[in-house]
Amino acid sequence: MIIEVSQERSVELIEKASQYIVKHRMAAPAIMTIESLRPLARIGSQVIYFFSPFIETLFNTKEHQEFAVLLEKEDSVKLLIDRIDDLDVEMHREEREQNRLRRKRRMNKFKNFFKKKS
């Protein structure tokens, strides 16, 4: 069982988890869930240990143990939330801008349609 995770390794694990979450477009639900369960982070890490036999079939044993240790630290949880948010903004900035412009065009068409009728 892993007792301590180095700072470099914790940053690496946070980056890997954040990228996975943002890539699968789960940033908002993940942030909301992590924020709401932040007071229970230590219990969450223990749940990871409880489900280790199942998790080990999907993930690397060492990595999931390191992530469980990481969740026990309040500052690591905060870093995870911040990194998910930052990555989400970076990865989807252009798409959100295009959607905003599309909504604006639709609204202008809608307004122009009713102006012509009056």
C-alpha cells in the first residue's frame, strides 16, 4: 500500500484524470460532484480502497492507490477541480464561441422576421 505520493506524481495524476474527464465532456458534472463531496474526500479515498478488486481489473493498481492517497489531501482535491475547469475552458473555447455566434445569428433572424411583418 502506498503511503505518500510525490508532488510531481500528484501533478501527473491530476493532469491525467483532468484530461480524461474533459475529453469525455464530463467537466461540469465532475466539478459539481467533487465540490459537493469535498468534505467526504477522505471517505471517498477509502471507498476506492474498498472497490480495489474491481478497479484493479480496469486500471493500474499502483495508479489507483496513488489517486486514493491523493484524494485524502484537501489541497489536491482543490488542484483537481481547478485543473478540470482550466482544461475545459481551454479545450472547448472555440466551440463555445461558435455556438454563441450561432445563437446570435438565430436571434437576429428571428428579430428581422418580426420587423418585416410590422
